[in-house]
Amino acid sequence: MATDDDFTIAVLCGARSPERGVSLRSGAACAEALRASFPRVELRVLDENALPADLDPAAHVVFPVVHGDYGEDGQIQRELDARGFAYAGCGAEACEICIDKAKTKEKLRAAGVPVAPEIVFTAERRPRAKSLTARLGRELVVKPADKGSSVGLFLPAGTRAVRHALARIRAGKWLAERRLRGRELTVGLLDGRAGGVVEICPRGGVYDFRSKYTAGATRYLAPAPLPEAVAASLRADAEKIFAVCGCRDFSRADVMLLPDGRYFFLEVNTMPGMTATSLLPKSAACVGVNFQELVRRMVAPAVARFRAARA
């Protein structure tokens, strides 16, 4: 039977994506927290989108804290599976679904979870601006279908602005939705159980990349001031999302609550940020789980899988 002295937890961060900087900060924070619970923890910074050759599945439990490309699209998970590693977080299939906002919404819609209407298109086959505004409304959100952290986000209002946003798209798969006005909320999930609902109040009015990762740029209410019935419904739907998307260990679900009481889930994050301003730690804190305990519990199922495979 393996003991805590029989393995090293390898925290992987970095890699090549628009979210590399955030990943470096998340990885450093997680490695520091894990050292309080495990005697052997290594922080590995990836300079390329590839696993270190010297990682050993018989000696390492892997905690990939790699955001965006490679870390959340199923690539690193498929490599870890192929080499026989026990690793923390969602498996490859769930990552491939959740990185693609259009596929995620298909799953959620089929499960009866409320999502807003969308139009999916590619850079090569862009719709006309007038067609988008006619179908979705004057104010839109236009974003990559398979990126995180608001990378490439456009918020055009009116046909002319939509046309300008479409003209700036160069490659990839994209999603257009009617812009929802309301309260931005998120729910963290740990082993399929919802934590507290957190409200996001960006001081600049838009929760963009800068607002997410600049200290003081956003105010957070944790827990969000909500009627308990509303909070309970959000947590229940977040747990349903975790199950229908095939998530494992942890994830986070983002949602918009409208003034009329309706809400719409926006997307699922399989490798949430773990920086000082990140949302999963705030959600966990709402139910009494501090950062150190949260990170320990995020990796604990992978440790259990490592031990079970070698029992």
C-alpha cells in the first residue's frame, strides 16, 4: 500500500496559451498549499505543451494547473491517460466538452438546465451582422467557443459595432449570444458537491481578463446575497451540470441571474483559476473550506486513484 512518502505530487503549470501567466500564479499557490499536507511536492513549469519526460506514473501524482489551451481542452489529460498517470481534475472527455461552450450548452439544454440561445460560427463562415442582431438582439456577446478567461471577448451594441467585431475575427470557432444584463454569479464544485454562490461585481462594469486577474478590479460577495430558495436552485443545477458533463473532482459553473428572477448558466470551467482573486476558493470558503484544505481535497481523489492502482 502506498503511503505519502511513496509518491511526489507534481504540480504542472505554465504551458503555451494566452493564460500562461495566470497558470503560473495558480500553480505556485497550489504547490505552496499542498506542501502543508504532503511531504513531497514539486512545482513543474511547462515551457511547451508537453509533459516532462522524467515524470514517472509509478512515482508521481499529477496536479495539472494549466489553464486554457492544452490544460483544459483534453490534450494534457489524454497524454496523462496514455502514460498511466493518476491525476487531479476532470478527464479528457469532460474537458473536451466543457472547453467548447457550444457543446456544453447542448448538454445543459438537454438536461433541462437553462441556457441562453446562441449562434455558433467559424471565422471562415461568419454570419452577417444584421442577421445576428435580428435573431439575438441589439446587444451581443461574441466570444471564442473554446477559450477561457474572457480571451477574445467582444461586447458590441448595434449592427455597426457587431460588423466591426466580426471583422476582427481571424480564426477559430465562435459563439454569439444576446447580452444578458443581471447579476454575475458562479458556483464552485468539489467532488460533485456545490459550494457557496459567489457574486462578481466588476468595478469597470465588465468581467473581462483584466477584471478577473487584477487585484481590486472586482468586488466579490461570498456568499452572494440571495434568497435561500434561489441559491439552493443554483447549487442544484450546478451539481446537475457536473454530472451531465462527466466532470470529476472539481469544476466551476458560471451563471447570470436576471432582474426578473430567471437565470441562465453560461459555461463550465474544468480547471478554475487558483490565484488570490479566483472564484473556486471563494466558493469553497463560503462553506468553511479554506485554501489549504481546498487544494488538499482537490488532489485527494487522484491520490486515492494512485493508491488503488498500486494496492
